[in-house]
Amino acid sequence: MANKQILDVIGVGIGPFNLGLAALLKKTECRSLFFDKKARFEWHPGMLLEGTTLQVPFMADAVTMVDPTSPFSFLNYLHEQKRLYRFYFFEKFHIPRTEYNHYCQWVADQLPQLQFGCEVENIQQTEEGHYRVTVFSHGEEEQKTYHAQHVVIGVGTKPYIPEKFHPALGDRVFHSSQYKNKRENVLKANSVTVIGSGQSAAEIFHDLLSRQPDHDYKLSWFTRSKGFYPMEYSKLGLEHFSPDYTRYFYRLPKEKKKNVLNNQSLLYKGISFNTIASIYDLLYERTVGNKEPNVHLQALTELVSIEEWNGRFYLSLYQHEQEENKQLESDVIILATGYHPYIPDCLKGVKHLLEWNEDGQLVFQEDYKMKLNTEGQNHLFIQNGELHTHGVGAPDLGLGAFRNATIINRIARKEVYRTYEKNVFQQFGL
């Protein structure tokens, strides 16, 4: 079954960024469709834990940073939900993660161009220069074909686990993204080990620590980082998540960029001050009367291997400064080992058109177009896959609306949304 109408935009994946693109396109005459294989919008469902919040202000919603009057803003969501006064008295910029997810679902419900349960299988360029997109509809169990002038890839990142740990994966060894779904069984264990240094590791450790008195398991937390350090959250530090810094970083020589990113990990990989404080407060309370909690925290210690024997897991750990090994037994191992960008399979049909760097990464232009080895007016764009070319702001929700405004202005060939040259107080280059 073919749909011969040529759309202006097709979006692949419906995460927060392509959701924002769809919402901002409502103001234009662009005809669009967005596809996602999931049955509905869900934002990191395995980490929607009680008491967790966004790490960016609520204004990092789908639209506000380029269109604060949009009906899809978070404030309008609160108005429609009859929660404005409750939020007013809440007096916090950082909203519950569950509410952000519900807000995104509210936006998605108003956008009929979003097609869930539909998996994009292939993208090809036609002789006319536009794109043929093959989609499998899981609900109808049939393949459909669509055509579009432009395609925006918004599949985001996927959970990363080092290959050497893959043989051990299962119900009791898993990535942090699955935590909430597996928590009930985790609480039945005699011992639980968390691996990782970021916010996800800290939130899971805090959740398990708060439940430990009712379940009496041994709880361990190891990280190869130098310490359980907080994320950089000073106001001038936050200015790195701005269009100004993105512009500066993009213009750096490519050989400089990798080194710069390696030295910026605490801008986006650390733990929030509040989470660290909550963990410390719980530990302090547990030690009243010189009690010793059944808890172990250790930095500078890398997980080397996981071996299963007689239904038990044995961890080999290496302490870098002491240069010594340690063995540990654990019923459950939770790997908070982060997320990596990836090249989706649906790009196989245009792979020969794409430019790649020496590290096997796609090359992107400043306006988020994939660099192609052909000339033309039709483009492939990227959402949250450009960390290596655009810097630390790539996965940041606060820059999503700016990137979408840039993409829309490029597609429309006019300024639909205003963006500004000077957004921060500091200057990043000469």
C-alpha cells in the first residue's frame, strides 16, 4: 500500500525532541508524520521513580524556549490540568519526572500526526531527490510507504552495557533503564550491587537505601570515577548548555573536540547535590546509636568481570590507586553504565549517501543536517546524535526547542521562529 503524497517532514522516533518538533510545526503549513514503534509516549519508564525530578527547569519543555505563547507549553498544560495554583505554591523550577512524562503524553495526545506502533524500516532517496520511507504498522500488521522532502531522525540514545558483561545479562543483571520494572524482584534479594557514577546510579542507590530496612539486603555501590561527585550546576557552568556554546564548540577544530568533551564529564555526568545530600542524610540517620548499616560505597573501583556459578554472581573489582583486586558476591547487579548514540537500521538505504569521520561517526552540519555526498534541497536531520560535533548540549532538554527552531527555519527557508545570537553573559572564544 503506497501513499504518494509528498510530505514536508517525516520524523523517525517520538521522544521529547521530535515531540517538540511536531508541536512547533503546528504553527507552520508543513505537512508531517512522525513514527515510533512504541505503543505510546513513554520517557525512560524504568527510571520514573518516586521523588525524582528533571535536572533542568520546567521551561525546557517542548516549545517554551522559542515559543513561550504556544498552547503546548508546560504552563498551559498546568492550566488545562487545573494545577496552576498548586504549581505556584510548589515554588520549584525542577518538576517531578513523572509529571514531565505526563506533560509529554498530554502534548502527544493533541498531535494526530504522531503514529505510534509504527516502525520505520528503511529510508531511501528517490530519483527526484526526496525520501521514500518504509514503515511497518504493528497494529495493522502491514507495510506502508510514505514520501517526504525531509526526514528528521530522533531515535535518541540506547542503553549501553560493555560487551564483556553481556553473557551475564538477565533478570538479576540488567541496565539501570529497567530498574523500576524489575524492582519488585530486586527487593527480594539478599545482596544488591549498583555500578556507575551518574545520576541514575545515585537515584537507584537512594531508592534501595530507603527501602533497605524493610527488606534487609546488603547494598553496595561501586564506581570507577574518582569519587561520588556532584554535577557542575553553577550558573556560569550552565551557560555551556546554550546556543552560544554550541556555536563555539561546532567551530572548534575536530581534533580538539574529543579532548574538550573528555574534560567536561561533570557538566552532564555527575550527581545532583540534592541526591547526594539525601543519600548522606539517610546514612547519617541509620547510624544513630553507632549502628552500622549494611552498606558499602567505594569509588576508584572498576567492575572487571561478572561470573555466574551455582546461581550466584561473583564480581571481580579493581581498585585503581591501590592496584589491587577484590572479589564480591551479589544476588543482583544493576549496571548504570549510561547511554550511547547509535545509527538506526532504517538508515541502511541511504548509508552510501552519508559522510563519516575517521571514528565511524556521522558528520553533521551546523544546522543539524547530515552531511551528504550529493547536492540537493532535501535533507536528513539529527536530534540528539550530534554530541561529537555540537558538544554537551546535544542531549540537553533545554536546547531541544532551539534545535527544532533551527531545523524548521531551514526547512521553511525563512525565519518561522526567532533565535538569538547572544544568550549568555560569558564569551567562549576570542
